[in-house]
Amino acid sequence: MTATFDVAEGGAPLAAAPLTRSSNDEGGERLSRGSGLGLGIAVIWLSLLVLIPLAAVVAKGFGGGWSGFWTAITRTQALDALWLTVWTSLLVAAVNAVMGTLIAWVLVRDKFRGSRLIDIVIDIPFALPTIVAGVVLLSVYGTNSPVAINLLGTQRGIAFAMLFVTLPFVVRSVQPVLAALDLESEQAAACLGAGPLVIFRRIVLPLLLPAIASGAALAFARAMGEYGTVLLIGGGLDRTKVASMYAFQLHQAFDDQGAAAVATVLLVISLVVILSLDLIQRRMARRG
Amino acid sequence: MADSVATSITPGTRSRMIQRALVIAYVAVLVLVPLVVVTWKTFEDGMSAFWTALSSDQSVTAIKLTAEVSVAAVILNTIFGVGMAILLTRYRFPGRRLLGALADLPISVSPIVVGLALLLVYGPNYFFGKQLAGVGISLMFNVPAMIMATAFVSLPLILREIVPVLDEEGIDQEQAARVLGANVWQRFRRIILPTIRPALMYGIVLGLARSIGEFGAVAVVSGNFSGANATQTMPLAIAERFNQGVGGYYPLAFLLIVVTVLAIVLTSIRRKKKVDAQ
Amino acid sequence: MKTVLRPRRVAAALALASAAVLGVSACTSSGGGSGNSISIVAFSVPKPAYDALSTAFQKTSAGKGVKFSASYGPSGTQAGLVASGQKADYVGFSLEPDMAKLVPTYVDPNWNSGSSKGTVSQSVVVICVRAGNPKHVTGWSDLIKPGVKIVTPDPATSGSAKWNLLAAYSHVLADGGTTAQAEQYVGAFFKNVVSKPDSGADAMATFTSGTGDVLVSYENEAIYARQTGKKIDYVVPDESILIQNPGAITKNASKPSADFLKFVESDPGQKIFASVGFRPVNPNLSPGTVQGANDPSNPFPKVKKLTTIDQLGGWDTVNSKFFDPDKGIITKIENSSS
């Protein structure tokens, strides 16, 4: 049986089920002329809007050959920006893995008054315009903070802003899996004398791991590319300049080759993450 | 679920309280407190200041333009999303899986990269841009580029909603209909469309919310003109007002927050109905 | 047969619909000179001035019914955008080399042959500090003290940045120092720089948001910030540089644009510039009271030792000598301190 995270869950935009299922290789019609044309148009549209432009970025990044590309990404500023982006995104993904699971757990297993509100609020960071999030976070956690917490110009502030925008990813990925879990194994283990912590660690967690991993991977990808939210809290300092900000700066200074080189690195990292995620999910699906 | 068994597999009351407290604190610090503070700051100067800021020329143009760009992007993505979903779930062709993965790509691309990517192809100094400029069409810095950038970033959203639904439902009915002689168009109108309608609505709302908020990609491709023939959306207007040090960006930000929250609430109602039904 | 044609027609119709959505909006180009509108592309700092100038111009007979659209950003970037094909009628930049990028393709070579040599606004470089001047900054030498955090824009994109760095460099010469000492100063200056935002306005926003101890900026930026309630003070140092901002209309500018330029250069136009803190180009024009200045009744005090670009050799020489990406004196100092 396919793992439960493949179950159609209406309204979970961040559940990271792959768009194509292996089961469809057996079913499905062959293409007729009409649908063939439709496919052609869809591919052309996708190419014109997404694929060709992304390819152009890579091409431009290598516009000066391998040496041009290498120079662009090994400049101190580039390395600093890329390293900052990677480690903060990893940290944020890890925090999300833990907190997201905890939040999903509480929302599914422990419905208290107010949990409905939290359930709704969780999605807001995903849909909120990034510049609004940036302004909002700065007004609360900046220099004139009404709660006396100043994160302006700190790397903590960058990580905090990333935590904000990635809040829903792991939660929404884990929730449907958790909700669809069959409680029999847990009940059996309880009957046999296992405490709740052991039950969680040995029975529930392994079933949740694919969902946690996919949610964390999405959170990582989103954090890597985030721009608007981290822009203001960064305070314009070099040490809080993430890769997207650095690429934009290069673009403003008409160094499109440099910007494209940094962008290429970001793309490659995202691709690697998404591909490994896909592989992990397929392997889990086969095993389950 | 027998109560005694239930209590033995759920953690004790104290750890439950701790978990709840952790979750509430985390969400409060991240989301609730900022929202409250922004609401307060928006209305700090009173309601009339709020309305004045929203009805200024720059705000009105920005609001109109944002609506125009978002609706256009969502229309494009709906057409593409529905078509692609049908192709991915009802047909069999080489490269099907690859196409699905590629269509999902935009979700993990940084908005700055999106803007740069479009610029490098459709900008006046680059390949397509030059050809188009030859026939007098200028995409870059103008509204079409902004629509493309917005469509890019929200491309997979509608698709992702519809595919799981089509994967699970409707196959038998379509096969029956085909056997009975219905053609593709009839099958689409009578079976597929009703099947995907709820998911489609959800996807459209989400796509709209995402589109009105797009900032980074649009910042790169837009000429950021305010006034007549504007190319400044609400997020860009907020950024400009912030940079210029003039106030009045909180009301615009608040408006966007309200729309976003409304969209989330609407879709979460639908999600609750679905989960309860399962 | 019919069933095969149907889906094909539908698919084709959908494709056309998508193309139409894009095409319709493509045909309405924005920022273009169309009859009765003027599109301004300018550097970030004079937005308050051009907003007021547009409104005032619309009240004149020449400007009746004229629609304005405007885009602001870092001077170098904005000039580059116009050079890449962004349509504009009136262009205003921070320094002459940015205007020169557009000559002769977009701007006529005799744009600066008039009496004011193409300069539409002036200012001087000042040092902005926190309200009350907690670090007791009185001049340039205080900026290189250890622990002073400087905010100044990025010379790669911003015109303001170049003016600032030239002022930092030339103040040493104005005090009788050698070029070696001037370069030393600039090196120490860069060591204290903590933030290099995109543009002049960006830098002010960064500073007022809480970054840094001092901001080097235009005098008019400081005055306007105080007019809008920002809690900052500013110091006009003993030595500074005269900032001269060029303005011109493009070759295919719309009809009212030439009148707008005349208006900008006229006394009423210059008064509007003065009201937001710029120094009028005409030295005989009295600016009146300017709120936000250190002394509103004497808003533009004489700078004791004011260097001009001409004294440094003119922008052509200065731009390559100091800011050439590979060999510029200041570029090299900047790269070695990062």
C-alpha cells in the first residue's frame, strides 16, 4: 500500500507528494491528436515561461566560461553570502522539523480551545507578501521594538525571518499523515506497557519521517531563496546579506554574469534537494 | 476509541500542557505578535489617516495594478494547471514524470532568480526581447513582464491542488462515459470539471493570494513607475514608501494582510470540511 | 471527425487566449512618451522635489492636464535602465557621468550647453548623526575613530556614494594634505563602513531603521528626513564637496517635457527644490525658510572649504581616475578593505 502521505488531501498545498504517481504508468490513455496538441502547447508554455529563462540564467552564469563562473562565486562576498544562506536555511529546516512536528502533533492529537485559531494562523506566513512580512518583522523585532527585542542586523534576525516564512511547511506535510494514522499499533504497544515517549519514537516517528523530510526539504528550499522577508531585518549589513540579496545587488550594478552565477548555485542546490526528496519518497513509498 | 486506551497512549496532562504552551508560544512569537503590532501601527494615527493613505493616487494605482496582474497570472495558471493536470493523470507518454517534476520547479526557485531569468530572455538586450522589440512589443519593465513573473512563481499552486484529486477520482466515470460515446469535451465538462471544482477553487484562491504578494521577482522586471502608466504593484509601493522614509506603507501592508488572512480562512474552512468528512 | 476537431480547436483557442492576455498588456507600453504625459526617471533622492514640481507644473498653463509617471532608484542603475531601453521623457541623475551614459543615443549632446550647464539641483555632502549627536561628531576626522559605524551607499550603483567618497578624499587635500594622506583616510573610512545600501534614499532608510552611528549623505536628504519627523541631526563639515545634479529631456521626449525642464530650472522650480532642502543653482535666489534645516532661517550655510568637481579635474577625469572598476583609486582602496 502506498504510504499515507500520498492520500489525496484537499487543501494541503505544501504536502510534497510528487505530481506523478507510478501507478499511472499502467493506466492512462495514449495521446490522441487533440491531447497531443494540448501537450505540445503546455510544453511550449512551460518552456517559454520557466525552462528557457532558467536555462538562460545558467548560460549567463557560465558566460565567461568555467573560470568566469568560478571567479564570480569565489569572491569573498559571494562565498560569505552563499555560506550564510546555506547554514541559516539548514538551521531553519532543522528547527522546523522539530517544531513543525510538535505543532502538527498538538493540532491533530490534542484539540483544545484555540487550536483552531492556531491551525488557521499557521498558513498566513506562506501566503503573506514577503515585503509585508519584512516590514512587519522589522516593526516588532527591530530597533524600536515594542517588546524590546532587537534583531536588526543580526544573523539571528535572518534565521528568525526565515522561520517565519517556513512555518507551515513541515506542519502541513505531517498533519495529513498523522491524521490518517491507524492507532492500532500504538494501542497495542500501550497494552504491552510502552510509555508514550517510546511509542512515539518507535512507532509514530518512523511513519512520519518521510513527511517530515519532505516538509523540511521544502522549508530549506524556500529559505534558501527568500528575499523580501529578510531584506529589511538584515539592516543592510554585509554579514546579513543572503545570496538572493547579493545577486540582486550584482544585478543592480549591471554585473548580470555574477548575479547569474550566484543564481545558478542557488538553483543547483534547490534541484539537488528536490531530487533527493523525490528519491526518498519513492523509496519510502515502495517500502510502505 | 476506548478512553482508557486513549489516555494510555497520549502523554500525561503535564507534558500535554507543556506541549501546548510551546506551540502557542512559538506561533505567537512568530506570527500573532507581529500581526497585532502591525494592526496597532496601522491605526495609530486614526481611521482618517488610514483611508487617506489608501486613497492616495499612488495607492489606488498600485491596488488596481496588483489586481490586474494577479488576475491575469491566475487565469494563465488555471488554464495551464487544469490542462497539465489532465495530461499528467489521464494520459501516458514518455517524459510524463519529468514534465511533472519540471512543472513543480518554480516553487523552489528564489524570486530574484525568477526576475533575472525572465530578464535574460525577454529583456531588450537579449534574444527574444530583441526579436519582439523589432515588432514594437516591449515586454520587459512593463506589465506583461510583471504578469509573467507572477505567473512563474505561482505556476505549480493550482496544478498541485488538482492532480491529487484527479489521481483518486473520476477515472471510472470517465471510462464509463467513453464507452458510452462521450467525446473529450463532454467528458471534461461533465465529469472532470465537477470533480476538480472544489480543489480548483482552493487553488485559485491560493494562487491569487500568492500573486498579489509577489515582490522579489516583480521588483527585478518592473520599471517601478508610479503615476500614469504605472508599473508599481502594492508590494513595490510599500517598498518605495519604506525606502523614501515617508509613512503610509502600513495601510497598504494591512490591506494585503487582510486579503491574505481572508483567503486563508476561506480555504481552511474547506479543508476542515474535507478532513471531517474523511 | 467532429470529435477530433473539437479538442484541437479548444486547445488552439486556449493558446490564443493566453497569448491575448499577454499581448493586450504588451501593446500598452508604460513609461513611454505618449502625447500629454511626462515620465520621469530619476535617482532616488529628489523624489519629494519632483513630486512637488509635477504638481506645481500641472497648475501652470504649460502643464495643464499633463499626466506624470515617475521611477526612482540608484542613479547608476536608473541610467543603465534607460540605456537598456526603458522609455523616459525627463531624466535626472546624481552626477554627470550617469547622464553621459545616455549621450548621444538617448540624450542630445548639447543637453548641458545652457546657462546652468545642465545642473538642475545642488547640495553638499554632510554627516548625519543620531539625535543629540551622542558620538560628538564634528567633522571628517571623527568618522575614522575606532568603533564608529558608517553607513554610506554603494558606489557601484549609487551616485550619492561617489559624491560622499570624493568628499571624504578631497577634504584632506582641502586641508593641505597630500594625496597619499587622502588615500589613507579613505582606507580608514572604508574600514568603518558597516553598510553600503543601493541608493541614497536606501541609505537614509537603513540609517533611520537603526543601522550605524553616522550616515554620509546629501544635505537635502538630511533636511527632508527631519521634515518627515526622523530623529536625526546633521553636521555640515568644514570641508565638503559641491554636489551638482544634472537633468535633461530625452530625444523622443513628449511635447510638454521641454516646458517641464524649463520649469524645473526656473526660479519657482528652484524654490521648490529649496523647500525640500536642495541648494538653488542660482546663487542669488533666496531660498526662504526651510524647515528641517539646522537653522531654518539660514538653511544653507556657506561651507568653509568647498571643493568642486572642476577643481578635481572635471567628471570625465575624476570618474576614471577614482572609480574605474579596475584601476580607480577609490575602487582599489574599497576592494582591499573588504
